[in-house]
Amino acid sequence: MFPRLIDVKGLTNYRLALKYDDGTQGIADVSHLAHKGIFQQWDEDGLFNNAYIDKESNAVAWNEGLDLCPDSLYLKLVGLSFEDWKKKEHYATN
């Protein structure tokens, strides 16, 4: 099971400061999404800086239709693919 996201803050240049309940914390650069598709909303009235944790999904959210998966962001922080993380978790529990 993935750690739970417990804190998020939108930073400049489309970066997110993230903290998880296992102690993992760091900065995730999501600038590759900026100005594309639904993420164009980030440019409206400084929306990006208003990131919050959705109470139901635990996703990083900006509004009801704009969010990012906290598990994908966790993998980005720790530098693992899902497959590598799954192997690591399997060995940790056996």
C-alpha cells in the first residue's frame, strides 16, 4: 500500500512540495503538464498555488475536475517505476 499524502504546497515554476506519512518528502516538478489540455487552468488567477489534498481521494487537487494521483507523485519523488515499487513492497512483506 502506498503512503498517504499529508501535506502539499504549490510552488513556483509548477512544482509541488509534498510530504507523505512514511516521512518521504520532496519537490515534484510537474511543469511538463503546464499549458496543456486541462492543466491550462493552472494559469488562471494563480490556481496552481492553491493546491490542496482532496479528502475523499487523497489526490493533489485544484478543483473538482483537476487533480493528480498522489501515488504517481510518490513514485516520482522516490525515483521508482510502479513495477520496481511493487517488487520492493513484495520483498518487504515476505
